[in-house]
Amino acid sequence: MFHPLPIYVGLRYVRARSTRFFVSFITWASLIGVCVGVAALIVILSVMNGFEGELRDRLLSLSAPVRVTATPTALPTDWPQIAQIARGIAGVTDAAPYAEVQALAVHEPEMLPVLLRGVDPNSPAAAGELAHAITQGRLADLTPGEGRVIVGEVIAERLGLSPGDALTVLVPTVDAGGTPEPKLRELRVAGVFEVGLQDHDATLIFGNLADVRGLVPAGTVSEGLRVQLQDVLAAPTVAAQLRARLPSTLEVSDWTRDNANYFRAIRIEKTMMSLILLLIVAVAAFNIVAMLVMVVTDKRTDIAIMRTFGAAPRRVMGIFITQGLVIGWLGVALGAALGLLLAFHVDTIVPFLERTFRFQIMDSDVYYITAIPSEVHWSNIAAIALAALLLTALATIYPAIRAARTAPAEALRYE
């Protein structure tokens, strides 16, 4: 069977047992280094992808993917008509009006600044956003005219509230002459919700849409439209289509713009972690350089004999490039397999480690997220493997050139 000389000899060098222990040790260290670096990159990026997805889900749990609001100078808006226009866009599942009022929640002896949000409990949008997060009470309890509200878990804890308790809210208003005139309203706690996000659990109070509108004079309440989508990642596209169809007096925003700082911070962290962990692969690549240089020195006689028999320098280069690539790429393959195995079983491995060593990685007293999520993105796997393959390939160039420049007469002088 025909075998190209560089591949045939290079594979023999890989399989052969070296007489030099240090060369063999460096070979194994290089392979293990590449393996560990690739596996660590895959696991860390998968975990960060999981945290990003968890954060996205929690941010969207009580926030619409797309919101339509009126500018301060806008005329009274026909929200049912706007909702009809929004429902006509592909990908939109529902559009429901809402109202928001800034207030101060008072329950002796504590008080907290809160955001009263009025929703229609009968709309699919409200059911999809709030119903799943309610831990006490029911969404149907928000009947109009009753003054019932559902408060966040942190608000209930800080103010000592439970279903059935009275809650006083101080609503800032102004009279006809523009003089501040705060008003007190007594509401009844109908339930408690929890989504595991400080921005929601510590600031939001939900009430019936009509009740929230009635807390302040007409025209002073902040109103808008909450648009639900089949695919939340399509929010920027849907928002652009809405801007093109709606009057300029209406503002359209989506969750990617509202929470841009969160995800920008995550992207920066992922980039820095990737660069830091890629240094492990770079160190392993330097080990490959050192190992191949020692192999070239050890095989100078073999190189000289091959050159004497007519082997071109290019073929000699191919021998050591083959040897380095086999070691490096085998490390990449093993690292990818190990990394995927760990990434797909993080939810099993982490609890096992916590039980074995009796510690908790994500303490529930400190973190809202107590489990470490993992989300494998195949594009990340491909990028990691490609970067590692490129680094290991570059590591073979210098030793291969050095081998090709070996002078046969010089190598065989003392043989």
C-alpha cells in the first residue's frame, strides 16, 4: 500500500517509544495541556451561556419583549387600535395595554419606592408573564374596583405583608395649578409573586388596569402597549416594523435595548475568559514546539540519511508537521469530547461535588440562581476547536523548518 513519506514517517515517530524520558514527558504534557485547555474553554463558555440564558428568561419573565409607549407630548392614544396594528405583524402573539404609576408603598413602620403596574388579568399577555410567577394568590383576584394588588416577594418580606393585609400607597400627583398634591390610597394584598430578579421582586406591584388608571388624574398616568412574541430573539426586527407602521409620537423599544448593559457585560466577561483560558492552549502549543525541537535534535541522523537518499526539505518538514499535528489535534479531539461531556452533565456533576465535599457553590442566601446552568452552543465549540487547531498547527512550523535545514554532512560527521 502506498503511504506518503512525511505522513508514514511522522506517524511512526508518534507511535515509537522515545528513548529520552524528557521528550516523552513533554509530549504527554503537551497533549494533556491542549486537552485541558479546550475542555475548560467549552465548559466555561457553556456555563456562561447558561447564565446568559437564565438572565434573559428572568428579565423577560415580567418584561415584554417589545413595548410601545406614548411620548410626553403625544395626544390621547387609541391603544386598542395600536394593539390591532401590532397583532398584524408576523411573529406577534399578543398585544395588551398597561399603565404604570410611581408610588411609595407604606406599611408601618417601613416604606419602599415601588412601581404600580396595571394589567388586564384576562389577557393572554398578563397570564403568560405573571401567572407562572405567583407563589401566593391568583391572577384572577385582580378584579376591577376592588383595589387588590400582587406584590413582589422582596417587597412582601421587607414590609411584612401577606395576602389579606392592607397596603397604603402614596401617589405623587399635581393639581390644576401645577402644585404637588400627593394622595394616599389603601390597597389590599391579594398575592405574592417571585421571579428571582431584584429589579422585579423589590420594585413591582401589580394591580388591575382600571384601578391603576384611577389612582391619578386622566392623562398623567404612564400608559403603553406590551407586545408578546413567538421568538424573543426577533424583538429588534419586530420593533423596527412597528416603528415603520406607528406614528412618530409613539416610542417603540425592545428588551435588547432596555437591558443592553447586562448583556454587554456578559459578552465582555465571555471574551476575557476565552482569552485567559486560551493561554492554557498556548502554553501547550509552546510545549509542542519544545518537544519537536528535541525530537529534531534526537533524529538528526535519521534526517541526514533521508536527505542523502534524496528526500526533499519539504518532505522532511512534512514529517515533523505531521507529528506535531497528530499530538495537538488528538489533544483537541479529547478536550472537545471531555468538555462536551462535562458541559452536558453540569447539572449532575455540581450537586455530586456539593454533596461529596459538603459545600454550596451558589448559596441561596447570596444568589437568586442556586443551580449552575449550562447551554452548549455549537458555534462556540467550532470556534474553540478551530482556534486550538490553528495554535497547534502554528507550533509545528519552526521545528519543521529547523529539521529541513539540517545539513546531512554535518549530521553524519561523527557517525
